Amino acid sequence: MSAAKVKMRGKKMRNQPASVQYPSSLLNAESSPKNGGDTPVTGKGVHEGPSDVHPFTARPKNPHQRGGWVRGHQKDGGGYAKEMSKYITAGPFARARAAEVSTMLKAVTKTTGSCHVFGALPKHMRRRAMSHNTKRLPRRLRDAANRMREKSLQAGSKKKKEQAKSKSRKARRRHGNLLLEFNRRQRKNVWLETHIWHAKRFHMVKKWGYCLGDRPTYKCYRPSYRAMSSHCLLQDLSYYCCIELQGEEDKLLASLSQLCSKEAGPTFAAAVCLSGRRQGSVVVYRAGLYPSQPLGPVTFLWRPRTQGSAHRQLWIWAHPNMKQDLLPELQAVCQCCEAVVPPVLPVVTPAEVVPTVEPEPKPEKTAEAKQVTGTKRKRTFKDAGGPPAKKILGDGTRSPTTSVTWKSSSNGIVINDLTMEIVRYRLIGPQSHSVLAETMEPATDCDEMNKSQPSSLWWPEHCKNQSKMNLHREQADVFHILKGLYSTGELPSGTVLGLTVDDPRLTLPTKKVKALPCVKQAQEVDEEKTRELMLRGVPEHCCQSYLWEQSVRDNVTENKISEQELNRMRSEVLVPGSRLSPTPLQGRVPVLLVHQPGKQLGHEMSSWGAGWDLLLPKGWGMAFWVPLVYRGVHIGGLNMSLKHSQNKGAPHFPHDYPDCPAGVRFQEEQETQLLDKFKRRPPAKRTNYIKHGCLAPFCCPWQQLAEEWELISRQGGEERKGDQTQTTAEADALMTSHGDIPVTKPPSRVTVLRNRKSLRVLSGWCRPTTSKGQRRCRVGEVPPLDRLALTSFLTAHGMSLVWVRLSILSKGKPELHAMVCAPTAEDLKLLKKESFSGPQEPTHKDHFKSRIRRRKKAPKKAATSSLCRDKAEGKESELPSASEPNPATSEDAKSSSQSPSHLVVGLWPDPLPSVTAHCSRVTLGWVTQGDFSLSAGCGEALGFVSVAGLLNTLLNQPMEHRGMLLLRDPTSLHYRFAKINIEV
């Protein structure tokens, strides 16, 4: 009997009594009782003797008659005995019949496993509508269904009285309840002020403790690129962390000098940045450990000096994934170990402590709290007696007692954590200044009546000081000059402008309009002032802003006009749509405009992607966001930030910082996500990366790559001759021997080369060209590349990686984690042929596939052996027993138990073999960003290569082909030629 028939037989026998059996052979009367009794009809033990043997126990005459249970009607009874038994045992026979009757009654009483009446119907007659409309049932079942429905309603009403009454949707959507719900949801992940706006239009992701918009729900790739190239792209960067340092200038510079080096570029002490006129950027390292152990890039902004005071103020902006590494380091170098306990507020708002569940009614008011089912749930005056819910501004996950200020008793430096205290918007594109000029207007002066009266607002008190108003007018004149610029990239990079503007909601247009530069205003602006602004930037005294002062920021946030009040004031205007006059005193906001440079590296597309950063006090996010959107800007998310960096050719944090702690954490998270996505696919649809010769398709083993190339350079110190094939064989031999050499000292950590002088020399050796290698670019004088220069360079940077840009010469789009390889001499010879697009990697052999198959077959063989054992129980004794161990099966089980359980089809297990000599072409590095570049018109890749591997490759290449490398995607066997560029 097959396994399927055994399963079907067991299903039929599930609800049968023990006396009803289908024997394995109905033709064998000796093992099959025909009278339904518990004992055979022979009645052994009751009627003994040879006369008890029945005549129908003889074997059939037809030898070909099949035994066992047969489904369906068989011709001539199917070989069943037709004669009745002559003897019946009364007791067993009655017990068997009683068991059958009991089983039958039980089956009739309970039709199915469900308690509903609908289960009495066949499955093809059941309808979902019968559950609420009993008229769809047959007449014979309607009464029972109605009774059951009434019982369920009564039971449901009892449960409703016991449980707390849930709010209706109208009550849940009420403003106060909605605020409570939103505040509750902000306890784990911080919401930006534009979260609700983004959540309706973007795919949201939870990263770095924030809930951020990743990409729009509509197609946006090309429109976003057009906006960055010709108009304006808007992004909310309020999730960036701001750390404020206050103290004397010399002490601040002495502390911060330990975190950076002049070899990597301008530091915190750069003169143009120290004056407060420009924003600077620097890569921060652990104190005194340059060039190893970097933390990541930061931007900083100094407040302009105040006459007669040595006290300075500095803002450092960092990525949230880097804050946990940067803040302790700043506290260590500044010796700020004393935490300042924040003051306890007298009134605690319910936004942080009141849950969304309704409070239970008091005992004396229980009768009043009871309501009839079906009535409207109105909020009474007594329910609203507590303080109203307030919207969370800032970090809602932070406890009110958490310290955000640290001070030093030795040097007087104070560190303040201003995360989520300042809103930061980024406008990218050549018309960013036009959008700002259309959206914001310089603040208007107060009238004499408001000046004479005392006020709690900051602007009337500010207008009383004539020197401050003169500074405000100069800043307004500079802002007016911005309207005459053709492009944002014409300004010096990092220019800062302080300004006070009116509430932009007062000038909100009725419909969306695209902000463009005004020709008439450009003609009215003095050309001398415009030229002065383009060459020297904003004057130092005009970079001052009252956004630096904590008291002004708090005053502006607390006295902001609500939308409800603003709409009421608009409704009272005589001419609908006109501006409110006079401007409300609460409608003046201090802002800070910071110019963001575009593409600064290389010789192509200079200043592409330049724009402005708009800094605002918290609470004013949506008041500026909606007016900016109404000026025709395009909105971008996290994905567009990555594409913006890719088009500029700049590394993006934390994706392209493998030597930083945040970059290591990102790579581990990315590897987990890609591996989970790979395992979700069916095994037959997965790419076999082992056959493609790809060791690490989901991560980049930078440390192993740098160590292998350092070993090759150290052991191959003497000059090597021959083609690249010999280099490949040598690397393979060295890596094979390296696996057996014990490491006596801990290996040095891999670092990224950021020394500007060394980068300039390395760029000249690569012979930089334009995209697709069309023409060479001019570079300064560099020493010739020879064995002596290579040795001296590798002595200082042997374990380093270098950031490179690769342009594919033919068709093709590089993918993530594509391999950067060195071509052989034959490849470079065939490059002259137009029909030759690139070499081919031979298919590798998968040595782990057979082991995985044996491991999977082991449980199947065990199940097959158990089934054979069940089949062989009724066979003759001369057949081999299935219970005896199978040598093949035990051998497979042993091999499967010894094989590692973490093996995945198509992936190399850890530890990895040599990453440099695993393929036919030597591996130099990997790609971290790859796509078709709309700006270059070809496939471009950004990534890292080993400095030692790159120099060895360049030294062996002829001068006309120097800088030519190969790219191969993880899912492809085809190499494509690409030109390398190190942009400085």
C-alpha cells in the first residue's frame, strides 16, 4: 500500500471505534474477524476444537486476486467471502455495535468542528453573507441560525459592558486625542516637524533613532536630477545633530586640534572659518591618533567675534550615527565631565506622561460614566479639566531629567547638545537663492507705538537699538543682492548670512508657482556690489544672527502664531488674499543662511549641486516648509542624498567610510539585509556566487584585502618582471603560504588615505582624464613612478585604501560590490580592437553544493527507511528487515552531521580564501556606489582600491594604458574596461 493510501486510510479511521477495522488482508480469515467482535469468530477460549474452523477461511482459488483494502466497488465482491459465520459471541458483538452507534450519534450531533449552523451545509453551498443574513440559509436551518445569532448578541453586549468603551474614529481624530497618539508614537523614534507631511507622500524608514522619509511614493529619479541640475531640490536635514561649544578661543582651538590634522585639509583653526564668514568641514579622528581611527566628517560654524570679548561659540554638525562616538571624544578633549542637571519644570505636560487609554471613572461618578450603547461619545467639560495636550517640539524620546549640558571646571568650556533644537533645511540647485528670495522677506520695522510700550517679545526690544537695526538693514541689502545672481554656485563656498525675516505664511501664494530669477531686479542691483559679493562673500559683521542666542530661540518658539489664529486674522482682511497689515509682532524669525558648495573635486561639472542650508528655531519647521514647497521645489529623501553625493563624486556617510565605527556598523547592517533578501528567494532562483567567482557579494572585506596586498608588497620587494599573469600566480602562491604563517603581532587597522599631498601625487600617476577617458586633465608636476618612488610611498601608506571614481568605457552599469580588478597584458593588447568589450571570467566549481545536498538528503533517507520498515512488517521472514541500519544511510548521516549547518547554496562560508588571487584577474578593491550617471552619460562607479595593489598595477602597465582597470559585477562573468580617476 502506498504512503498516500495509508494516509487516507488513517484519516478515515480517525473517528471510528476500535472494533471497526480494515485488516491488511480481508482474504485471510484467520487475521480478520468478520463478525465485528473483539475476538475472532473461531471463539478460541470459548469453543475450542477443530470443528470451530470455518469453511470460508480457505484461500481463494484465484492466485492473482489482490489482497488488502481496496477502494470502491469491485466486481464479484472483489474476492470477499460471501458465506456468513455460523457462531456469534453475544458480549463482544453487542459492545462493538454499541460503540458504532455511539460514534454515529456523536457524528450526527456535531456536524463539523465549528459551532455554527452553517457547518451543516456542504462546502459548496456555504456563503460568507450567511453570517449576517440568515435568509440566505435554507428554511430548515434559519430558526437555529436566528437563535444562535441572538445568543451571540447577548453575549457580546455583556462583554461590552465589562470592557472599557473604545473611542469612535471621530473622537480619535479629534485634535487633542490625535496629539496624544502622536506623542505616544514618538517615544521610541524621533519625529521631525515635517513627519506628517512626509508620511503622506514618502516611504518611511526607521534609522538612527529617527523616522525619516526614504523615497517618494511616485517616480522621482529623473525629476529629482533635473531639479538639482536646473532648479531646486528641498530636503529636511533636521535629524543631523548639533553640538555647541562655548569658551575662550585659544582653549577651544587647543582642545579641538587633537581631533584633526592639517595634512588632511583645513582644520577648526582655518582663518576664513574662524572669523565666522565661512562654514568649514573636517574629518574628525580620535584624540592624537591621526591617521588611524577616524570618527567621520563634520561641518562646523563659528559665531562671529564680539568686540571686546574673547568668548567664542562653535556649532559642530554631525550625522546621528556618529554622535555616540563624537560626543564622548569631545567631552574627553575639552575635559567636560561635569553634567549640568536640567531644571525641573513646575508643570508637566500630558504629552509625555498621559497614555492614550481613557482613565477609569471615579467610584462616586460611576453611574454618570455609564452610557447607553450606540450613543455619541462626547467629551464633557470635566474630562477636559486637565492641561491641554501640547505638541512635542524637539527630541520626544529624551527624558526631561537627561543632561544635555556638560562643563569643565579647569578651562571653562561648556558643551551643549542642541539636537532637534534647530531645524535645518537643505536647498540644492542653481535656483536655490531664487526660491529663498521669493519665500522670505526681511523683517519689517515696528511702529513707534510698539517701540514705546514694554513687550515680552524679542523683536520690539530689538528695534529700540539703532545699531542693531542698522545691521539688519545691511543684511537685508545683501539678501536683496542675492536675487540678481544667476546661479548659487557663483558664491564662495561656505558663505554665511544672518537675517531676520517675517513669517513666510503671511506671503503664501494661493497656488504653486515656480520661483525663477527676476530680470528686472537683477538689472536694478548694482554690478559692483554683486561682483564684490561673488569674490569676497558676505562681510563679517553681516554673518551675525540672533539664532545663536538661546533666549531668542525660546522666545520665538513660544510666541509663534498658531494656524487657527492666523486663519482668523486672514478672514478679517477686507481684500481676500492680501497680506496682513501691520505684520504681527510674533511674526519675526531669526534665520541663518549657509552656502553649501557643490562638486569641488576634479575638473568637470564644477560647483554642480551647490545650494543653501536654512537654519531655523524649532517649532517653525512647517511654517517655512509649506511656503518653500509652494515655490515649485522638488522634495527629496535619504535616497536622493545618496544620489547627490554620487553625482558629485564625493563619499557619502556612513556608506563610504569603512574605517569609521559608524561605517563598520552600517556595513554589518547592510550585509544582514542583503543576506536576508538573498535567502528569501527560492534556492533555484538564487545566483550562485561561488560559480561566479565572487567571494563576498554582500560585504567588502577591506581588512583582508589590505593585509594581503601589504604582504605581497613586502615579500615582493625585489623588482618583478613579466606580465600580469605572473603577478596573479605570485599573489596566489603568497596567499597560499600566508594562510600557514602564524601572525606574531596584531595587524594594523585599514585606513583611508586622506593626506592631500599624497592624493595629489597618486592622482598624477593615474593620468586623470575626463569621463570615458576622452582627454587628459592637467595636473601639477609629480615625480615619476618607479620602484624607488613606489617603495617610499608604500612605506607610509601600505595599509591604506584610496577613494576612486571609475568611468566605464563601453556600455554597462556597475552594481553594488562590483569587483575592481587589474587587466593582464593580453587584455590591454586586445583593448585596441573595437569589437573587444572585455575579457570573460571562467566559471568556477562549486565544491560545497554536494555537501549541502547530502545534508538535505539525510532526513529524507531516514523517513524513507522508516516507511520501508512499516511496509516490511507484513512480509515474509526471508526478506531483509528494514529495521537494520543501512550503511549508505549512516554514512550520509555522519557526513551531514559533520558538515557545518551555516552553509548556504551559492555563498562562500567563513573564513574566506584569498580575495586578491581568487579569480583570473587580481582584485584591487570593490565598488560602494554604482549606477548610470546622468551627468556623465555613462556608467560610473565609486569605491575603494588598495594603494599597494593600485601602485603595483600602474607600475606594470604601459604609459598609454596607465590607469585602465576592469570592473565585474557580482552576478556577471564579464569584465568591462574602466578608467580610474582620483579627484583632488
